[in-house]
Amino acid sequence: MFARKRPPLVDLDPQRIVLIKPSALGDIVHALPVLEALRHRFPSSHIAWVVNSSYEPLLTGHPYLDETIPFDRGALGSGIGRAVRAASRFAGELRRRRFDLAIDMQGLFRSGLMTLATGAKRRVGFSIAREGARYSYTDLIPTLPLNREHAVDRNWRMAQAFGLGRRPKRFIVPIADDARRWAAQALRDCPRPWLVFAVGARWLTKRWPPEHFAVLARRAQAHFGGTIFFIGAADEAELARSVIGTLSGPVRDWVGTTTLPQLAALLERADVMIANDTGPLHLAAALDRPVIAPYTCTQVRLHGPYGVPRGAVESAIWCQGSYLRQCERLECMTELHPDRLWFFLHETLAAWASRYRSA
């Protein structure tokens, strides 16, 4: 007997779909266009998204999602016995939902296991999936090597596999009404322009010096006035304070105090964002806000703010774009001087001032 040939992905009509993209913030943002495309292709299907519990609020209320499935990564690091029980319970939750299509957009060992645990008849992932994840899939989507295309374009290959490649890429970010009310109240008495600064980064090699951010902040307020808002994770508070201490203009410090929905609502109203290559930068770009970003160890063509033609400035030293997380030399931090970013920040704020005066 001959094995039954599976129908191509473009002919599928799944009733229950799960996207697996647990983290990180920027990676989740980069996957949003695929969700919009899948909803267009399968308007009546149930679509779920497996996401780390810390990032779930960003997706809550998304108009194209029927549910989010939070994954508690912390439970896997609290002892072998507890981790095994937590993983077993989570696998059971996935299987009980009876998905018939699982799409792994993370492509790592853990997400591959999640994909397998769904029990879906069609399990789709990228050909460059690592850590053995590819063996969890029934369908491999041909993909260029990691250093050949932007993360958003790589994700978009998933939409192309379902016959959706000609659609425009759309970033839909849900922002709850209460988060928008919070932002409106928080900004009510703040002089414009509104500049959002995120001076931290998990990688030391992504972390442009605070004194460079301070130069940009002082110049911006000297030429255009306005209010500087600082955002970021709680462990970045000291970095933000080192910049705030050098400023004399209006400042608001919200580092470690905003929820993800509040952060999105704040970025939605920002006149410009200045940040390292981190999740909030990509969230601002997805919200179609102007961004200014120093790129030291990463590359704009691979992980730049998508769809933003100007404002992301790369270091030009010999090892630029190395993607090293640790470095003893950090020559890029000196070479990528604030003057190189000030040109773009000045241009952005001048354009804002022209619009603001004519409004």
C-alpha cells in the first residue's frame, strides 16, 4: 500500500490553529504580520498563540486571536521534579485543545516539543530550526540562513507557505482602552515633543553608553523643548537615573513601573523613540512611530526597526554586526558617537515641529 500524500498547506482548511512564539518581546512583534495574514486566510478558524506569561498582556484582546495560552517559563527552572510536572501539565493542556494545525515560529528545542505535544496532524516550522526542533514538524518551510534576511521577512515565509505572500505585512497591536486612558492622563501636563528613551538592553554589547543617550536628550530639549520619558525593565533603573541626573528639562521616569499595555499606549503617542536594539524599539516601529537607534553588535538589515527607512545607525568598526553578547573591547561604543544619531534625531524633531506649528 502507498502512503497517503498530505495535501499542500495552501489547500488546508484547519478549524483549530495554534501559533507557537513564546518570546521575546521583539520576536513576538516581528511575528504579528503572520497572525493577521492567517486570520485573513482562515476567518472562521479558532486561532491561539502560545506565549510566555510575562508577554501575554501584549496579545490580550488582539482582534485576530481567539485565545492566548500562557507558558510559565519560570516553572521549568525551579527543580527537576517541579519542572517535569509543569511541562507535563502544559503538554496536556495543548493536547486537550485538539489543534489540527500547529505553527512553530520560534524554532528551538522547547517550542519544538510544544509543537509535538499539540498532537496536530500538521506541524509546520522553518527549515533552519535549531536544537532538533525540525524533527517535530510534518512540514518544513524552506528558509534562508539566519544572516541572510530580516526576521520579519523570515517569519513572512510562513504566510507565503499558506498562499498569502502577496498581502501587505500589517502589524496589529491591541491597546486596551484603560491603557490609553492611563497614557492620556500621564501625558496631560507634559510639554511636547514627547521623547521616549529606553537606555537599557540585556546584552552588554547592545547597551549604548548612558552618557551618549544623555547627550541626545540634552540637545533635543535645548533645540526643541519637550519632555523626556524613560521606560524599561526594573533592572535598568540605575542606567536611566544616570541619564536623568544630567538633564534640566521636564522628565518622567517610568522604568519598571508600566505594564506592557501601558507601554504600548505610551509609545503609540510618542513623537519619537530613542532606544537600543530591544523589544520596545520594535514595538514602537510596529506602532509606526519614528525611532532613533544605535546598532552596535547587531545589524539593521537583519534586526532593524522594520519599515523604518531612517534612524537606525550602525557602528562602522571592523567587528560590526558580530552578534557577540560579551566583548572586552567594546570599540563600537566609542566609534558610534552621539553626533551620528543627532543628525537623524534633529531631522525627526524638526519635521515634528513643522507639523505641530501648522496643525
